[in-house]
Amino acid sequence: MPELPEVESLTHFLRERAVGRTILGVDVVAIQALKTFDPPVTALGGLTITGVARHGKFLDLDCDGLHLVIHLARAGWLRWREDLSGAKPVRPGKGPLAVRVRLAPDDEGLAAGFELTEAGTQKRLAVYVTKNPDEIPGVAALGPDPLDESFTVDALKRIVGGSRTQIKGLLRDQKIIAGIGNAYSDEVLHAAKMSPFKIAATLTDAQIADLHEAIVTTLGEAVERAHGLAAKDLKAEKKSGLRVHNRTGQPCDVCGDTIREVSFADSSLQYCPTCQTGGKPLADRRLSKLLK
């Protein structure tokens, strides 16, 4: 799943390549991906992309005041194409292509653009056309951005105070903190030396400070590593930079212990027992005893 660092990098990538370009048209191949109907997607034709922003995991392309907002969900991705002039029409239901955005030719005659693809059977990629991104429920409900200056230790203290949620779930909740998903929550908790099952309200002031440092540093370093990379290289960069996530059975880079996993119905988490749980492995079931 693309998370804050990858979406931030895609934002910069599109700023460099798409801003100033005119949209020739938007082809919606997977109709379920389009979540709005007014304004119609056809209204984007002829508009110029004037800016690109990020809201949590949402990409926001400002097109002369009309916004094309994209959420890549779990298995979606953005693929830049230098020249779409010869691209063949794609029929709905054929392949992973969900949306194609065609741009007007540049001075060299190349009609670039990008395609939104989604692998797997759970089609959750979402595209919105709106005059105001804040009218999109997912954007309106976002919590604070962890890379914003307002996300201080005191702000995090207010967030965790009184919450009986496990810290892993709290970090992944977009309504609480925007942009962190399954992978980077594992990475943050490993950096903070904290059990994923620890209850948020039990954190001491020192632990909150450590967690804040881990959030800001982990995400900041991931953004820095991804900066300037082409969209096609971001997935490999994310994978290579992870210390615990999806590394079950491998040695921890910090202490050498074996990285363990806890599996759930539709996801899993990874952690290091020595670094995070006092050397105690967590039971691999949903109702594992909470480690405090």
C-alpha cells in the first residue's frame, strides 16, 4: 500500500512533470474507481494542471480550480507514460488499468500522461473530481499530518491521552494521524522500541517523546530516500528501506534477533521481540495477550 512517503514522492514527481500541462482527456476504464459524478470527469478536458498537493495518502491535482483527487488504496499505483499518443484503447474489465489521464503534446510532440492501475480483486482505488477536496469524506476526516510543524510532542500527547486503542491501530487510523499505514507503523514502532499491542493511554511522557521522534524520523528519512525517484522505482525503494515490515524470519538489523509476525484476517504485522517486547514473542492470533 502506498503510504505517506510514496505519495509525497509521487506529489513531487507530478509537480515536475505534469504542472503546466493541459489535460486532453481522462479515460475511466474501471467505472467503480470513479466516486463522483458532478462535476463530470469530462470537465477536466482542456484544463491545465496548476498544482499538485498531498492530503494524507490522497494525491490532489489542481486543474484550473477543479481538483482530480486520487487515493491508490492497498494495491493501486501510478505509472507515468512519456508518450500516450499510440496507446491503444482499453476495454473495461481487461487488465489492471483503472484510469488513464492523457496530456497535450509538449514542445517535442510527446503526449505524456499517467495511468492508475490496481492489482488484485479487491478494487478500492478511488478517483474524485471536485471543486473542493475538503468535501471528500476521507480527506475531511484526516487527522494531523505527521510531517507538519504543528505535529509536536504535545500534539501527540493529546492524541494518545485517554485512548484505550493499541498503539499499532492508533498509528494506522487516518482519522487520528494522516498518512501512516501498515508498513510504516511497523517501522515506527520498531524504531521506538515499542510493542504494537501497547495501549496508547499507558505511554509515559518519555515514551511519547520517543514515539514522536520515531514517527518524524522514520517518515522523514523515507521521504528523503524516495525524493527524486521515478514513480516506477518507488516500490523497490520502499521495500529496501524497511527494517522489520515483511521481513519475517530474517535477522533484526539492530539486535540480530529473528523478526516475528502476527497474522490477522486481512493483514499482518512484523516486530522484533528483543527490541520491542522484552524478548517475548507475541501469540500469532488476533486475541493475543496485550504486552504493556
